[in-house]
Amino acid sequence: MMGNRVGIAVRDFTITVLSTAAPAPFLRSFDGIADWRQPPRPYASGEARVGN
């Protein structure tokens, strides 16, 4: 969302330094995003077969 090249470089450098210095706490912040799974279809969905 940044348009400033200096700001982008500082942001990228900061992320790089943090991820190499302390990777576990940095990566733990993405747990809620990275482990997302699409919810299963409900039992009575349109693809459920009825009868034979």
C-alpha cells in the first residue's frame, strides 16, 4: 500500500531482519491466516444425492 520507494525498502529490510533474527515469533503472527481452510459444504447442499 506504500508508494514511497524508501518506505518500501525500509519495510522490506525490517521484515527480512526480523524473520532472520527471530523467525518463530514473526511467523507465529501469520498463524491465523496461513492455517485457514475452506469450510466444508453443509450436509444438505445441492450436491448431496437423494435416493439411489
